[in-house]
Amino acid sequence: MLTLPLITLNADAILWSLLFCTLVAAAAGGRTWLGRKRCSVSEAERLAERRADNLAKILDIANTMNTTLDLDRLLTGIARAVRESLGFRMVLVRLLDEETGTFKARSFAGLDDASVAKLRQHEVPLEEFERLMRDEFRMGPCYFISHEAQYWDRNDERLVIPDLGERCEGEWHPLDSLFVPLQTRDRRLIGYLSVDDPADRQVPSRETIEILEIFSTQAVVAIENAQLYSDLEAKIDELRWMTARLEESHETRNAFMANVSHELRTPLTSIRAYLDTVISEVRPKLKSQHAHFLNVILEETLRLTGLVDDLLSFSKMEAGKIRLNRETVHVHDLVREALSVVAAEAEQKGLTLVEDLGDVEPIPADRDRVAQLLMNLLGNALKFTDYGGRITARVREEEDGVRLEVEDTGIGISGENLERVFERFYQTDGSSTRKYGGVGLGLAICRGIVEQHGGRIWAESEEGAGSLFVAWLPRRGEPSEPPAPAERRRVPEQIVRLVAEVMQSKSASIMLMDEEKPELFVETATGLDPLIIRNARVRVGDDISGWVAENRRPLLICDIEEDERFGRKNRSTYESKSLLSVPLTLDNRIIGVLNVTNKVSCTPFTKDDTRLLASLADRLTRILNRMAEVEDPAGVLPPTQVALQAIIDARRRRGDGDTGTMREMLAGTCTGLGMDKAEVEIMKYIADIYDVGMTRVEESILSKPGPLEPGDVEKIRSHPQVGVDLLSPIEFLDQVREIILHHHEWYDGRGYPGGLAGRDIPLGARVLAVLDAFQSMTTHRPYRQTRSPEQALGDIRRCAGTQFDPDVVRIFTEVWKEIGVTRPPLESGARVPVALRDVPRERCIP
């Protein structure tokens, strides 16, 4: 297929100009284009009228051709138009294939199937056609080869010689040929028309030739347009294919980076935990050389963790999966925080940190990204500044932004390297024996952060004279907190951020129902692009949020691309393919939807996550309702923040132990005791939050290996009441508060805080007591040895009737045997659930 450039030709102007000239000539009785013979006025009028009719036909044909961009349909239309409107019974259109240098038959009119097949099979070489274009055959822009020239050989099998019946002398002969070259404005040949057997059986007149010339000119324009469109579609298809392959490559790379990050982070976390334990407990007893070895291992572990984090951050930035969450940022605070973080390392290297903060106003920016920017710049300065040097962090107000500077007195950068320091994986010393480590991503990440904010970053340096890195951040952009109802909006904004942290997700949003039409709009969100927050609207019943609003049921999607209900390509706003959406209902009325996406671990959300989010949604609905009813909504925020933060702290301390098995045992025990489904779900929720009071007990008390002091005992005994107080702003069920408050009561009445006994203890609290004891005994504690599950079960059965409800112990044991899972003990240093420590003088379980 030939690829052609588009040429511009105004068909209407040419045709009407020709028509006008013809009419003028006819009116003047002058010479016509058909010859030099002077015609009478009546003959001229008839000629002009006939020419006008023919030109009008061509104009109609041209307009029709220019509306068709499909090349095959266009060529078929051209062949039919020549046959039906210009008076030729047989028409062939060939186009030049520039790759093969031959003319290929593309469309036909008036030919039988056998002739068409023969013409398709035979391709005419360009050289052969050019031999036909002789001056002796030239007839204006066309070429007419008369049978009298005896140019054709009747025996040539390539020829299609039509059967025209008997013909008189002077009429069209079967061996007569008329070719109309199709040439662009720059005289480039793209094809030709071969026309045969005129309807009047006459050799074409000059008038017919002129009409063919005008027609061929318009045909060329239409063919060029269609070919250009065809090429454009081909390029678009190729681009789509390449884009799809690129997206697959990006997805594969991101999945690889997520897997690598997970596989590296898990052992690194364990190594770090063991190291911390060894360093705190063993190092004082080690020789100085051995202690030095431990420090080296710790430093290398931290360095490797930083490299993994940089690789993951850069991969997400390259994939466009990091969205700015703009808010009002006080740059001074971020600089002070960053300097405090690097202070210990600077002191070890004998470096002086200088804080030079001018008077600047807050800017709309992503707090986490700006903090990362500062840490990377300071880390770069620490790396390349030798002992005794100085590092200065400077902030200056500018007319339309804020200027952040990190200046050091380090080794500096040579001129040839200065322009490339922000390139990914670039190192000023790329040799294998280089002194300074790293993979060359820190400054590349800095550039990505600054450019994402619409700012600029550059470096000024001389080799051996230190370096100055400057990041300019603009003041334009909208913070996520609009000024109008700021206080009223601040409550849900803070809440949704805390919800994201509780669920360990990077993005969360609250969508509320529009009061005027059945649509959801984003009331507030974190981790989403501000444009999405402002513009996203979903009709009830449509898409994921609309489905949740219509069905009033939570929706867990593990893979958005495989879910048959919402199967589609993953959106760029999702770093993972898993998401959660739960309804917000109040008094059996749907008021909105709560969504979380982009789990920090890059793993799918689980049913347990769904249950927890649904439980939080019930409580957040009441918070939002209470906020709407009070005059001072800002007063709702502090206690709510404290409650959610306590849940976050408890989940962090509990970590990612074998919670799946424990929840399964909890559900089985509750069901076996006759609790209904709703009560079981409440117990699952309580299992996630019951130990929030322990977040107010110092870690030094929980990890103390020796006897506890009376004050320590009192703090531990007070944690159930502390937990209830912490949760009171978000907890509306008395049942939940009662279970949390009394989960350390003993069946014989010797527990705390109320000294309740037997059936006076809420059933849920009696179940939780057994679960908590089992979990505590099978988890490492500094003050006693870890027990196996079998040993723990034996101890629990021994204390049935004193510490624990015998019925609960019996059902719990049966559930454990039915599950048939052996839960291995967790070693020291692992992130495990922090169960409640046993109080001296009342211990039944050793």
C-alpha cells in the first residue's frame, strides 16, 4: 500500500472557475476548448450547457469522494463514478506500491469475475507503464494508444481484451486503450485509471479528456486523504499496541519491584529486629571488636533498607503512581524534623548542622513528598561531606514560592558531572572501586518530587569547594483544605487520613450522596489527585462505589481486572489491583461510601480488612452525623483523633502475626457458644481493638524480665478502663465497651477491674480472656518461656473454673482440634501481637 502526503486542493473553486470560464466563452461566441473552429452562438450555448452538466456531475462526485476515508470503498466509488457518470463501460483503477515498484489492481467496474481475477494476478511494473507515457500517445494529460499503433500483442496472456461485438470504422476498437495517470501536485505518480469502451463508441474528445483530467485531480486528493487516514489509523493501532505492551511492561516491572521489595523487606525487618535485641541485651557483655561487628551489620542493614525504599519509590514515580496529596505545609517544621533525624549520623561524622530559616508562609504541597525531598538532600550532603564539615539547611521566601537550600562543605562536583547529577542511576564516580555507595537514585527522586509540584531543582558546585542544592517550590496549587468551611471540613479530612493509616492503605476517600440527585461525590480523600477529588461523581448503581451505595453491602475486590462485575484495565490511580468499598448508613438510610485503595504492602485486601473497615464505617457515620449537628464541629476532632490513633498504635505493636488462625478460632468459639452472626462480627471487631489501652503502658514495663513494681502493676490493671475511655468518641455500643472493660475478669472473681465472677462477666469478655491468654502464651515474653500450642491448651484447661469459663475452654479446645493447625511459637525480635501481661499475685498460668 502506498503512503501519501496530504495535498490541499479546493475542488469547488477549480470546478466553478472552469464552469465560469466556459460560460463566459460561450456568451462571447468565442473559441471553445474543443478546438479552434468558431461555433455559432447556439452551438456554443449547447456546448456550455453540456460542459456545465458534466462539471456539476464531477462536483457531486468529488463531494461524495471527499466524505469517504476508507480507501477500498473510495476506489470502488471512483471506478463506478467513471463508468456511470463519465460514460465508460469498463474501468480499472491501479495504485502504485512503492515497496515493489508495481501497479496493483485495486478496483473495477463493468468487468466479469474472470477478467477481475486475471487483472488482480498481473501487476504492472512502473518501468513498463512509463514506456506507455510517450509523446506520440499523449492526449492532454491522458495517453491514448490506438489499435492502429499495433502496440499490443493479441497473444499476450496478461491482456484482457473485451468482446465489444461488431464495430464500424472509427468506432472504439477492443485494442484501443486510454490511460489517465493519477499524479499529485508535485507530479508524483501514485496510480492510474484505465478506461475502456466509451458509451458513444467514439474516441474521446478533448472535452471528455478535460473532464477526465478534472476528475482525476479530485480523485488524487481523495485517495491521498484516504491513504493518509489509513496510515494514521495504522500508526494509531501500532501506538495502541506499543502502549499496551508498555503498560504490561510497567505492570510487570511494578509487580517485580513490589515483590522484590516485599521479599527483601521481610528478611531485613527480621534481621533488624534480631539486631536490636542483640545490641540492647548482649552488646554490653561483648568485647569491643564484636560490638563493632554488630554496629557494622546494623549500618549495612539500614543502608540496604534505604536502597530498597529508593528503588520502590523511583519505580512508582516512573509509573506515575505517586499522586500528590496537597495540604498546607509549614516548611520550617519539616526542615527541623529532617535535621533532628540526621543529627545522630552527623554527630558520628563530626559534622555541624546549621539551621537557617527565614520568615516564610506555608505552601500547598504534599507533606510526605517534601519531607522525602529534604531527607534525600540532607542524606546526599552527609554522604559527601568529610569529618569536621558543615551542612546548612536554608529556607527563603520568594515572590511566587519557597526556596529550599541544602549546602555542604564536602568534596564538590566537577563541571562535567554537575549537569547529570539528577539523572537516574548516575554516579559521579561510576567505578567499581568508588568510595561512596548508593545506586544513584536519591537525587533523581528529588527531581521527580520537585517537578511533580511544578517547581525546579538545580545544583551549584565546584570540585573541592562544596555543593549547593536548591529546590524551588511554587506557591500556586490548591491545598486540600478549602478556606470557606475549613473547620467543618477539617474533621472528615483528619478522619479519613487516620482511617487510611488504620487500614494500612495509601489512599482513602469518603463519598457522600448528593441531596438533589442520585449521585456520589468525594467529600474528602487522602492520597488522591486533587482533580479527582474535585471532579469525581458516580451515579448510584454505576461502577464500584455506585454498586455499594445501591446494594448497601461491603465490596472486596482482590483483582479489579479479573472481577467479572467490574472487569477492566487497572487505573493509573491504583498502585495495586485490590480495593475495598463499604457503605455509610444511618437509620437505614445510605448517606455515602467509604473507600480504601493502594495497600502499603501491595498485597490484596482480605475479608478481615473488610470486616474492620465496615465496623469503622458504622462508627464514622455517627461521627459525621454528630459533627453536622453540633455548632462547633472542630470539637469533635481531638477525641476522635486520639481514638483512631490508639487503634493505629495497637495494630502497629501487634504487627502481622498469625492473626488469621486466631480470628478463625475466635469465630468458631463464638459460634459454638450460640452467638449469632452479628455478635460474631462484633467479636471480630473487638479482637482488633481490645488492647488499645496497652498503648498507654510503657514498653519498659511490658518487657521487664524481673518482678513488677506496685506502680507498674497498677498501670497494667488500669489498661481496660483506659482502652474504653480512648474508644469512647467512636464507640457507640455498650456491648463493645463492656467486653473490653471486663476481658481480664477471672471466672472465680479474682480478676480486674470489677472483680466480677461467673456469668456476671459478659460472654464476649470470657471468650476474649481465653483467646488473649492463648495468644500471650504462644508468643515470646521476656519474663517467661514461650509455650507450644499444645502446652498452652493444657495450661488453659488446667485453669478452667478459676481463671476461665469452663464452657468457653471446652469449645475453644474443640475448635482448635477441628482446625488442626499447629501454630509455631514466635521467636524474640519478631513482630508479634502484644498480649496483656499477667499481673503478679494473681497468676494462674505461669
